Amino acid sequence: MLSVAPKGDETAEISLERLHYGKLASGATLSVPATEGYGVTLRSRNLRPADDRLLSPPQLMALRRLEPDLVDPASRQHGAFLARVSPEPNSRRAVFLRARFRPEDGEGGHGRLYQQSAVWSVAAADWRRHPAALLAMAGSELEALPDLATENEDIRYSAAPARYVVRFLDPQDIWLVLEDSLEKTRWAAPVLEFLARGAETGEDATLTFGADDFASEAAFLNAIGLALQFLPASYPRWREISVVSGLRHAPQGLCFRYLPSLRAAAGATSIAA
């Protein structure tokens, strides 16, 4: 059985750098003016232009190109999600990505689709210490929304990082939740076994869940966050872990994936949100 990471201080502050890529929009429906092209539309002040390529969706997703058919149909409105240590060599940051294809004539429109994405960049050490809090925050607050063409360009390219205060979770409380889940749900045992086996074999693997396992992306992220919070500091493959939702592609390493359109066999037990 995996051992519990030690408890730390009561709270910690996490700094989130932000990068948005897509097209500028305007008006109440956030439609894209015909003159707008693709580009980085917002960059936190501590990120550099050289980071733009490193934080692009294809780079983070380990894809040559992100195409609409790679996004699960049930995730297309909100977009696909990814959390991982940045794949650049010796990276000290973790990234949280939301990417989707939205119509140029605004939300609910029928115009040509284009890619819109938003990235959070945090210290990899914070991802290691606070996976449950970061996955919960990213799942609820990280949205691929276009920036406004009317916003000041200097402000958009020197945006202040977002700051959050998170609470360290008591390891015993985490184990009690996981222990209860082992008896009542179908996700806890496969997740813990997947992590233990991954540490033993060193092989690439993906564990995929569907709508009969979790009723929502939020439920999936909360569950995986708790399991990762339970890992000891000595777990050997932390940098290889990725958490993916709504993406029909899995990066190399140990990948937890949620595809809401995927249905299990009849009679399977569902996990409520």
C-alpha cells in the first residue's frame, strides 16, 4: 500500500502565471472581428515570449496539431483539460490547460470554429504538494475565454499573476476518504493500483474513466486530486503524471483520463458528482 505524505504547514500561497492563445473578441456575444488573427492575447508579466511555444496546446498535449475531433463530444463546449509537469527538459513548472474550439460569431453561434486556450503555470513543487486543491481550482476556474479587443494591450501582456491561498490536507483525512471509496465506489482501487503498478514497472500507461465512473469532470478531478495528494514525496514518477479530461489522446507517462462520452457496460456503478 502506498504510504502517506507528511503533513505540512496549515496554509500556503500559490502563484499562477497565465497565458491565453486564440483570437480577440468583442461585443456581448464575444464574436471575433474579421480582421483578427491567431496569437497570444494575454501573458503574465513573469512569462517570456519564448514561453509561448512551450505553453502551446500541441506542445503540452504532445500532439502535432490539436484538431476538433480530438475533443470528446461531451466536452466541446467547455473544452479539453490537461494538468502535468511541463514537458520541456528539466522543467520546474507544472501547467494546467483548457483548450476548445468556439465559433467566430460568438457563443452558441454557427460560424467557423477556431481554437481558444488558457494556461496556468505554477511551480512544479506546488503541484506536487497541492494536487487536490490545484485540480479543483483549475477545473472550476480555468476557462478558455477570449480576451477583449477593447482591452489595453500593455495590460494584457503584463498581467499580474493570480494568487491563491490553499490549505494543507490532513493525510489521515485523505486516507479515510480513500478507504471509504474503496468500499463504496469503483474508482479508488483502480487508481491506487495504477499508481503502485506504474512505480514498479516504469512503463507508460493510461487509466481511462467514463460517464458511468464519474458524473462530471469536477468529480473526476476531485477524486484524482485526493489520490495524488496521498502519494508520498518519494513517489518516483511524479513528473510523468498527467490528468486529462475530454481529450482523445494521452501523453506518455502515467495518464489519468476522463472521457464523458464513454459509457461502461450496463449495470456498472456510477459515481455521483
